[in-house]
Amino acid sequence: MTSRSKDIIFLLGAGASAEAGIPVSGEMINLVEKSLKPGTEQGLYHHVKSAIHFSAGLKGRFGNAVPFNIETLVNTLYELERNEEHPLYPFIAAWSSRFVALAGPDFGEVKRFRQRILADLKKWMCPEDSAQADYYRGLISLQRDLNYPLHVFSLNYDLCVESLNSSEFRVETGFANYGPSHPWDWERFVDMETSNNLAPHLVLYKLHGSINWKRSHETKDLFCVQQIESVDAEKMEVIFGREFKLEAADPYLFFAYKFRDLSLVTRVIATLGYGFGDAHINKMLTQSLRTDPERRLLVIQRCEDKDCAAKAMEIVTLLDLGAERKEQVIVQPGTVKEFLQSPQLNERLVKLIPPSKDVPF
């Protein structure tokens, strides 16, 4: 069986870069806890974490069921930092006296703690040994075997996919080059395979932003830089630690539209390292699978062979598909590194494509 462009699209979650030395959410929390400064910062963290667990407990969630991760922490700090500017402020009779003491004047300690975590995020996204991400080169081999552009949607901020870009393998990101004179342009993603321009080998849609994106203070245009040291941690163009995962601005809206658009025409959606924790993405996956019962969702999961069926049913339930659609979700065991480095990966993926309804017997 052969395949065409857009028959297979990819969705990368945080787990896709874990083997490249980039920590996932739970590991980031561990790193924060190990680096806490004794005194105010440590006390503030313990107070906020305890409050999040207390709130979850009131809803009957305890232990591992508490939704506490690095993004929950940063989002909570951001909301607390707003203080009197928060719309709920008039309804708060009094802050906890202990929290007020830890937060400092104008809740400045809260802001400093949040900014410190954002600065650490930049470091976490750039591991010292870049060679650890070499398994991403499996995408180059896959593209050459399939012989058409790959469409890769990423929820990650790191540069693992962009590092594949070279004179022999072009990765389209929406930027003609680095610097403010080359702002992001949505038209670079339109009719790439039918235009007079040379089609890219891989098209990258970074749904949650990137650590090398920067926005002009004057024009508000988005551009990318080679050296992320120039990017202020407070002004990073990443959707990190925000309650709402869909920004009402481009390129975020455009990329979300493209994911919805392609998910409704593709035949296989391959998710690599995605934990199904993003409500907006999950809704689009549900819509995609409900629209076409022949469409398949491939999930690469770290689990045993014997647990794959149960994991697939968990995802079917989470996406509210109904048991009758369980055949649409395919869970395969293994790591993302193993998947991308597996021999005959193109054949493995093409086999998942359902027979076309247009092909006669």
C-alpha cells in the first residue's frame, strides 16, 4: 500500500523529547524542589503546593490524582501575582496571613519565584549534550522513504525538530530566516506543494510556541533568533503555565486551525509522547475520529504489550468516543526514540492506513 501527503500527520508531546535530556513536567517539579532557596522561597512553594492539594482534596482527589505539575504551579503563581488586579480580588475577604508574609510587599516574592522558574525553563529546553536528540533524525529517514513532506504538530518549546534543518532537509517553521526583518508569515504554510516554491521536507507547527521566538516591542511581529539568551524569560512566546491553552492570536490560532484542518482529512494521526492532558487538542482528536470511523489514532506508549488494549480503552473513554470506536485507537509499546529509529518505519505506518473508499476491488 502507498500513501499520500497528509495521509499521516504527527503530534509531539513532552514525552517525545524526554530521551533528548529535556525534562517532562513531573521532572521539572523535582528540579524546582531540589533548587528551592531556604527561607521565603521554600516556604512560599510549600504553602502554594499545600493549597493546591487542599483544593483538590475538597473535590475528592488525593495522592497521584491531584493535578499538580509545573504548569499548575506557574499558573497559580501568576494568578496570585495579579493580587488587586485580579477580577476576584473584591470577593476575597482576606488573604491568609501566612501567605501575605511569604508573598512580601505587592506579592513581589511570588513574581520573583515565577520568573525564576521561567528562567530555568530556558535552561531545561537546552540540554548540554545536543547529540541526545539525534533520534529525531528518524524523521529525515521517514520523509525520504515516504517521499513527501511530513506534517508535524508539536506541543513542545524545544528545538529538537528545528535542529534537523539543513541545506539538504528543509524544515518549514514560518520564518524565512532569523531576526526581526524576517517575521512569521502564515502564507508560507499555504499551498506549499502546489506553488512555484521548493516544497519543504517537513512542516513544523509549534502549537504552544518556542523558546527561540521573540516579538518586536514596536511592531508586535513575531520572529525567531539563533541565540535564546536575548529572549527575556518573562516575555517568552510560549504557552506555559497558562490556564487557557489556546491563545487568541497568531501563530497560535493559525496552528490550531491547521491541526483541525489536517486532522479532518488525514487517515492516521500518530501521537508521540503525548499524555492527552490538553483539552483543546483532545476535543479536536475526538472530532477527527468521530468524523471518519476509518481514521486511526496511533499512540506510542511506554507500556507492556499486555497493557496496550487497556491503555487504548482509557484513551477511548477520555476522548468520549464510545466503545464501538475502540478499533480506531491503536496503542503500540515502546519509547519515541525506539519508534523513530525502528527499521521500515514507513511500512509500519503505511500499514495502518485504511483502504481508500475510492479504490475499486
